Amino acid sequence: MNSAPPQTQGPGQRVARATAWLVAGRIWAALCALLTLWLLTEFLSLADLGRFTFYIAVLAIAKSVGDLGTGQVLVQRTSHDESSIPLELSAARVVRGVTSGLAASAVALYFWLSGEGDPLWLALAALHPLTYLLELSSTVYKNRIAWGVPVGARVLASSLVLLSVWSLGRAGVDRPAAFLAAQVGCHLIANLGLHLAARRHLQPRPSGPTPWRPLLKVALPLGVAGLCQQAYHHADHFLIRWLISDEALGLYSIAFRFLSVGIMVALFATTAALPLLAGAKRSGALAREHARYARPLAFGAGLGCGLAFPWCGEALSVFGPEFTAAEGAMRWMLLSCVAIHFGALHMTSLVACGETKLLFGIAGAALIVDLGLNLWLLPAHGIDGAAIARASTELLVAGGARLALTRCGVPLRPTSALTCVGGAALLFLLGSALSAHLPLEPLFEAVSRES
């Protein structure tokens, strides 16, 4: 195996550089996703757009089942010793191969039994979890906090998805399942490229039995916790479709996509920092490393969401005048975005500590709360109620994860916590006040789609 490249930068600099790569890649992916969704609003009816969003939610949960925590545990178990990657990677592939196969079969069976249209396209799309077996090879890049190649794979996937949707739509395709299957194929191509690039850094698997049982034992609680996270993250999609309509889910999907864009820094900064946090836990420096990233994430989220707050209706109008009905939901999602920027670091720190039982408890409680709030709020408040439930759940997760971190040697200092929360709130208000006076109306009017 090629030896690890010399680290000429400090850990903090490498995390910052990796985060910059991830955010740059995610910005491109987010732009492609928004353009893809914008195209889909032209090629699909509002009801079909809702169905497409529902299918994406089903595949996201299936992907979580297929992963079952193997990706994070693999980093946790190999970040201190790169020579351990081949054997641990082999074990992770065994576990993920079984779980992904079960998830793909379950999704295909669900689509068939539920009577959805285009069962062949949906059966092909159900193979989505299996495509991420190849993605495990990127562990070598994650451990080195060198994200150039993985980001390149993400950029490739996003670009291919945009191109395929445009091509299919121009060819007259108007079936959500066909667009879904094409998207899965694009991710397969990107993950194959990522795997081939990573192979040159990997030694052959050592001889002997594959130690999949120890890895499964550690990954299982984390995987169940991750499944609960995905379940509460997408529960509103299921309940909106079942309790209201596909059209309502189509409206909600645009606001949800903006949320997905808004949380990119939180998710990818913490992903990049996981090897560093795991090393800090072993050396007893987790509290210091946690504090290093907490305020920048919180303050950046407060300012960014504040800047976006006055323009929710105008941003939604870009997709069509009917989508401004989701303005209230989008405003609540900005609060969710701020909460996620707090919670993501706390939850990742718990992963670095190996506190899988705490993670499961937090995620399980969040799922119960989210389901209860949605069942209560959706009938009376529609998609606004779903967004309120989401914001409440994310606040619960952030608070619960922070309290749980005290068991990992990260003390909760009230003054520091109030400074972090208060600073984010003040920056939100400041950003909102300043943004409201920016002359952006002509820009939105120029790009808004007319009915």
C-alpha cells in the first residue's frame, strides 16, 4: 500500500481544508439538486413531484439500513492505524453487503405490494443501497482527512443526475420512477469511480477469516440510531402523503430541499472532523476540540439563516407561484437548520466516543416526538405543522446530545453555552434585519417561473 502522505498541516488546518473541499463540492451538488428539482417541476405534475420526493425518502431510509453504521465505525476503528483498513474494510463489506441486499429486497417488495406505478423502474431504483458497497473504499481518504477524490465523486454524481433529468425530460419522460432509476444509476457510476481511485491506496486483504462479528456488534446500535435519525428526518414525507396528499408533499419538497442545502456545512464539517474527534477522545482532548468547532458552526448558521429569512417566499417563487404556499414551512425549516448546526457536532462527538447507546436513545426519542407532533399538527396546520414538528425535534436532538456529551468528558458550562446560543440568535436577527433591505426583488423576479 502507498504510505500515507506526510502531514505538513496541523489537524485543525486539515479539517478546515477538508471542510472547504466538502462545502465546495456540496455547493455544486446543492446547485445541481436545485436545478434538478426546478427541471422536475417542469416535467412532472405537482402530485408526481410529491411521489418522486416520497420515493427519495424511501431510498434514503433504505440506504441507512444498508449502511447500518458501518461507514462511521470503520473510520472510528481505523483512523489511528491505516494498516488495519484492509481487514476492517473486508468486514464492513460483508456486513453492508447483507444489510444492503435485505434493504433493497424490502424496498422492492414494498413498492410492489403498495401498488405504485412503474414497478420495473422502482425495482431497479431499489438497488440503490447496494451501490454504496463501493463507497466504503473511501475510508482511506476520510482517515487522512483528504476529501478531494470523494468530493470529485459527489460532483460527478450530481452533474450526471442533472444531465440525466434534463435529457429524459427533453425526451418526453414524465414518470417519477424513471427519473428515480436514472438517479440511482448516476450514483452507481460515481461510486464505482471513487472505488477505483481508492484501490491504489489499499493493500490486499490479509488471509484468514473476516472479523465481521466484532464490527457488527459495534455498528449495530449506531446503525439503529442512524436509522431512527433518517426515520424522523423523513417521517413528515410519509405522513404528509398519507394524511394530506401527494400535491401537498410536492409543495413541501421544495422547502425541504432548501433545508438540505442549508445544513451542508454542519454535516460535512463534522464528517471531516470525525477522525480528529476520535483521536482527541483517545488523547483526552475531546472537550478542547469540540469547543473549537462549536461556535463557528453555530454563529455561521445563525447569520446564514437570518440572511435567508426575509426571502423565503421569493426563493420558492423561482419554482412557480404555487410553491409560495410553503413559505411558512420554509421559515420553520430555517430554525431547524440552526438547530442541526448545533446538534451535528454533538452527535458526531458521541460517535467519536463510541457512545452508541446514547445515540440510539436520543434518536429513538426524537423519532417518537417527531411522529407524535406530526400526527397532532398535520391535520390542523398542514405542511406548516410538519415544519414545526421538524424544528421541535431538531432542537430536542441538539439539547439531548449536548447533555449526553457530559458523559464523554465534555462538561457543560452554562456561560459558554449561553454565549453560543445567544450569539447565534443575535446574528440571526442581525442577518434578517440587514437582508430585508437588500435590493433582491428584481433578481428573484427575473428568474421566477411564471404560471
